Amino acid sequence: MGLKIIKRKKIIVKQEKKIDKRELFGVLLVILTALVSGVSVVANRLFVIKIDPFVFTTIRSFFIGLIFLVISFFACSFKVKKFKKVSWWTLILIGIIGGSAPFLLFFIGLKETTAGRAAFLHKTLPLYATLLAFFFLKEKITRAHVIAMLSMIVGVYLIESANIPFGIRIGDLLVLGAALLWAIESTISKKAMLDNESNWVITFSRMFFGSLVLFSIIAIMGKTDMLFSLDWQQIVYIIISTVLLLFYVLFWYWGLKFINLSKASIILLIAPLISLILGCIWLKERIFELQLLGSALVLIGAFLILRTKSEKRITEV
């Protein structure tokens, strides 16, 4: 009897160590996502070329979708049954809700508000993702989660405060709508992963199906000629930006496989701090006192959220 108890304890310890390793790996992947996001913001300032943002996003999404289609078939040993563990409608929904509709809202909203306001409002996404994860994914949300999220959102606001004028505009609501749709898509994607769908298949669905919808919208808007009128400088910029986005979605969906959506989305709030530091180093931008205070709040929040574990809520049957 005693030997059985000891063996069970050893099995439990091994399982806990395995879970801890998966958690650590997932956290590292999401931190890499935040790093890529921070670099991308600064890169966009370095390579400012006039390309219609809608056309630009569509081209990137299409080619990244194709890349992950190939990766998905390799990961699933080229067997269609292994490729699809959730319904095609779920995969298509991920593409529509995450890969097309929010971009339309975001870019229309961007015309009606400022870039600084749009950047900050987009960073409210963890708030919606955390609420959705709590109700629909049964994720455990602790006091540390809430404090970390609020600390980091306030920190991001202070970092971006110089570019956020007062007042509410219609564009703000559209950008908030885009952030909400991205949070919903992340929730659906995480649920699909919990149902054993491959993160590679989900990434392909988000980018490829989304790009098909975007191509349709471009055709309706009469902008198809822009796809064939790019110069070499614009093509180089698209390639660089596509590579950055490729690594972003690679790290994000791979990391989301191993940790809770609520934790992952909050960790992403490190990105503005990375952009601030790189902007100072690469672009010689000045850092102001409020931005230093905001950076401290982001770091405090990051410290708190990194100490939490990805857990499910215990629900009564």
C-alpha cells in the first residue's frame, strides 16, 4: 500500500514538472511575440512607404497563410483527417473574425482617429480576452491577474499619452470593435486547441481564410490594380513586414497552445515598452518622465503576471 502511494506521488511530481516546462515554454513564446510586435512598430517608422494599409495587410496574410498551410500538412503527415479536428466552419470563422473583419474596422477607424489613440485602444484587448477566457474557457483569474492587467494598461497609456488627445471619436469605437473581435477570435482559437486542433492549422485558417475575405473586399472597393502596381521599394518593405508578421503569428499561436489566453494576452502588453526602448536606441527618440513611470508600471505588471500559473476554475457539476 505504501509503495503504491509513493509511486503515485512520483507520477504526480513528474506530471507537475512537465506542466511547468510547458508553461515556461509557452511564456517564452509569448514574450517573443511581444518582442516581435515591439520591433514591428519601430520598423514601420523606419520603412514608411505609402501603401494602402488594406492591400498591404491582405498581401501579407495571403502569403503567410500559404506558408502555414504547408507547415500544417507537414505537421499532420499530409493526412487530411489529422489536419481537421474541429469543423471547417470553426476554422473559417477564425479567419473571418480574426483575419478580416477586425482589419476592416481598424483601418476605417484609423482614418477617423489618431494613430496614438488607435494604438492604445488596441492594447485594451487583454481586458476583453480575460473576460471571455473566464466565462467561456473557464480560466482561473486571480487578483494578481487583475492587478497586473490594470497596471500594464495604465502603463501603456502613460507611454502613449503624448499621442492621445482628449475626446471620443467614431473611429475610437471602430478600433475598440476590432480589438473585441480579435479577443473573440483568440478565445475561439484557444477553444479549438483545447479540442486538440493543431496550432499550425489554426494559424493557417486565421491568415489564409482571412486573406480571401480581404481580397474579396479589395475587389469590391475597386483596388485590385494596386496589387499589380507596387515598385521594388514597396515590395522589399512588404517582404520585411511579412517576415515579422510571420514570426508574430508563429510565436503567438504556438505559445497560446501551452498557456491560458488571459495570461498570454496580458504578457503582450510588454510590446509598447520594447517599442519605446528601440525607438530611443534606433531613432534617437526622447523618453519623457510619464513614459518612465508607465514603463515601471508595465514592468511591475509583467512581474506579477509571469508569476501566475495557467489554471482552470473548479466548477461544480
